[in-house]
Amino acid sequence: MDTEHDSAQRGPQLPLAMLGEGETAHIVGVKGASELRQHLATLGFVDGAEVSVVSRVNGDVIVTVKGARLGLNRQMSNHIMVTP
């Protein structure tokens, strides 16, 4: 369970959609319905995982997470919270 203290120790949180090309961050949570969180978890978007933005096209992002390269639209990437 997240607490304010835990969040402060991890640093500032922002949506994955805000990362620039070439930036790397760690996942600290996924927002949204449980089905969405479950789906993203099966793709590797879990707390503590490192995620890197490979490229950006019209708001969509291509990332690497847990050794896989995946494409996400802006809506999906806004649900994934990271710390740079």
C-alpha cells in the first residue's frame, strides 16, 4: 500500500506519457480499472520495473520494459506512473 511517506522517498511521480525519447524511469504504479492494471501487468508494467522510451510519434510511445519493446497510445501511457 502506498503512503505519502513512500511516495516522497521515491521522488516526483509523473505519467509515462511525459517522458522524453531516450529517458528511463521506474514504474511506481498503474492507475485505472482493475482490468487495465491487470493487462498492463501481464505486459511487464509492474512496480519497480525499469521502462525506457525508445521513440515517440504523435503522442504515442514505443518503450522497452522487461526486455520487450511495446507501443502504447497516449491514453494508456498516461495510466502508468513513473519516477525518473
